[in-house]
Amino acid sequence: MGIRDTACIVGIHEHPTRHAPDISVARLHAEVAAKALEDAGLSFSDVDGYFCASDAPGGVLAMAEYINLKLSHADSSEGGGASYIAHLGHAAAAIATGKCNVALVTLAGRPRSESDGRSEHLSAPALQFEYPFNPTVLSLYGLAAARHMHDFGTTSEQLAWVKVAASHHAQHNPNAMLRKPVTVEDVVNSPLVAGPLHRLDCCVISDGGGALVLTRPEIARSLARPLITLRGHGEAIRYHPPLGYDLTSTAAAEAGQRAFATAAVTPADIDYASIYDSFTITVLLQLEDLGFCPKGQGGRMVADGGLIAGSGRLSVNTDGGGLCSNHPAFRGGMTKVIEAVRQLRGEAAPQVQVPDCKLALVSGIGGYLGSRHASSVAILERR
Amino acid sequence: MSKAEHSALVARTPETLPFWEAAAENRLVLPFCEDCSRHHWYPRAICPHCHGQNLRWKQSAGHGTIHSIAVMHRASPPEATAIVQLDEGICIYTQIRLGEDETAAIGDRVLASFEQVSSASSALVFRLPTGA
């Protein structure tokens, strides 16, 4: 049995807040859940499957208790910021095998209001050899950018175009943190942060959250929302290899291949793509690994407005993405799914709506490039 | 959190003690599998290549090449984070210690050395070879 078309996304909600000093993370989870269910035309009593990751305070059991969910299935699979894209496939599998009928996925966090613990568990056996230097997400993405420039001649100006495209989209998103369009010069003249990465190559730090509701196609057809099915799904992990190293490709290569194979489509068929943009380099690497351009050609693909909706080669992150709109809980996967569903429903901002958007791809990477990271890729279709 | 505090939080495992004992004498030893004749990094109790358990510690001269380097500008003073590939083939997440007039780039040769992080722990770093 394959995953294709076994589940539909019937409810979405992105919390409008970007700064929530007076709202608990648990309440954010509950609020986005309620709104996503409302969007679907369902209620909490319909939910029998629940999916969340380590941003949920106390984990899946504590959140199920907080909301008082009556569950036949619960899943707390953890893949960093890619978790919620992974949950799409896990929810579809649970629905297909009869473990649940209505699956709820939530994410929320307040890294802007509180410096919450997002460090990797200190018992990871590699850490005794890494921790003296406090390896950070930032340093590894800087190292990846430096090596990509060395191997392929990628330039800071090309990377900057990823941010420029995001800022062009964000001006049409009233909730985005950074709504002012920026230029390539703005990006490369902003202070250097990590290796060749500038301040404006990095995503925002925001509070917020989001939720998704999935169900089986028979139930989805009875609801008022457009039918958005999970057509393809793939996951992969990578880690620091025992010999050698690879900073310029990611687990998205394997996850993408699996997703395209399940969906039986190719990158050329994709109308819109949500690509996790923790940093500009993250987008470039995924575009290459997913096959939107050959390895090493990402810089050329994104340059000169390549990702700007309407005029570019591929419309990417039309809500402004993590680079301009938000990055709740330091985890971008949830908002990536939400904007893809908006595009497929025709509910994106009119200035960035892809005409007749039928097939969308969502790609996320969680963790540390070159080292321990997870990739999840989903292909969504409007029926 | 300081580097010393970080290190104190991260448990050393019984299997890796010989690495840290050699480090205390400023010697770099690397895990080597007698079953498949390969090195691996980071050190662990089972060979990640062949899953054999016939491992021993092999002395390394500590010569390597910078695979990538990124200066972290927000550290004070800025720190040069790097991935260094040792001549044995393994790659290590580390930092390059540069003198005031020194710069380093991808492809540069470097040499391993240990520096004290706290009274109880040391860290593997790399420097440019003297006289280079």
C-alpha cells in the first residue's frame, strides 16, 4: 500500500502573532489547533490522531492532556524544523492503516520572548567531541555556504537574491515581520555573521505557531474546503559520516527522490514550492538536491529574481518565508505546509498567487547541515 | 554558558577515556578498526563501517587540511570554526587558532593541538604549521 492520496489536508491555521510575551506555548498550541479545526469545519471531538514534536511543552502526552484530546493514535516524531512535514506522511500512514480518522498536527514556540532550550540532547554521544566549541546551527550553515562558494563559484550576491525574493513576497503579507523589500546591496552590506553569511541571509526570530488537520478522502469530500491531497511523501536523515564529509548536499536528495517517486511527478511539474529558508544557503542546497537545477547551479537559478512569484523561474515561499515572515519555535516546516495549501486553494495574497496552482512541493530540513539532520518532502495536489 | 560549563555537562563515556587520556598528554589518537582497516570519527565502541568491535587506538601525526572555514563574527574575539580533514580521511568539527597576522582558507594545511578548556577537560583544535 502506498501513501499516495490516502489523506487530505482539510484544515490549516497560522497564528498571526510574531511576538507573544503574554501567551504560554501550551496556549499557542491549543489556539492554532482550534482555528485549524474551525477552518476544516471539524471540532476537537472529531480528532483521534495527534502529532507534535519537541516544541510541544511536556511532549505529546502533556499536550493531549492540556487540550483533552480523545486519541486512538499519537506520534511525536522529531526531525527538527522538518518534523511537521514528516508528520504529514505519518498521519497519512496512520489514516491509511485505520489507526485514526482525523489527524491534528501542531507547532508553537516563543523564541523571541524567551530564550528556550533548543539545544540538542546533551547525551548525544558525539557531543563530547563537539561541545567544547558549542557547535551551532549558524556555524554549520556558514561552513556549508563557504564550501559551496569554493566548489561551485556561488557568490554572496546570488545568495542575497533568495532574501530579495522573500522580501518582495513579504510586502504583501500583513503579518510578516519584515515587510520592506530589500536589494542585493542591502543584503551584502549587512554585517557578516557566520563565514560568508550576512545578517540578512538569516531568518527572523519570532514567536507563533501553526496547525494542520488531515483526514481520509471520504471525509474530506464531505467538508466545504477544496480537496488537497498528499500525493507524494519522502523522508531521509543524514549525519556526520565516519569518513569524509559533505557540506554541499543534504538529505533532501534522498527525501526528494522518494517523494517524487511516490507522486510519480518531476520537478518540472511543480507549480509552487515552499522551501525551508532558515538561511539563504538552505534554499539553494534544497533546490539543487530536489532536482530543480543541477548540483552547483543553485546560485544561477535564484539570481535575478529567480524565485519571485509571477516573474521568476519558480515561485518560492510566497508568504515571505522564514527570512521575512516568521520562524516560530525556530522551526519552519509548519508554515511551509500552510503557505503551500493556501496556494493550492487560491488563498495566497493576490499579488503572489500562482495562477491555477495544482501541484505544490514542500521541503524542510531540520538539524545541522553536514551533521545530524532530517529532511522531509511532501507533494500536495489540488483535486 | 561558558565553554568550561558546556564541557562539564557533556558526559564522557568509558569507551572514549583513552582518547582524553592521550589528549591530556597532547597526543592525538584515533579509533581504527582491525577488522576492516578503517578509521572513523567520532570515536565509539563499535566500528560504524563494518560494525566490528575489534578496535584499537592509533597514534596520529595530526596533519590535516581545512575542508571549510567560517569565522563567527559575533563571538568576541571572532572564532574560526572549521571542518578539518585529517590525512587519515576523517573529518572533525573544530576551530582554527590563528595568530594576529594569520588568515586561513579552504585547502590550507593545519596541525592538531590540544588546549585546556577547564582543569578537567581539553579540546582538539588546529593551528597553521609554524614556519609555513
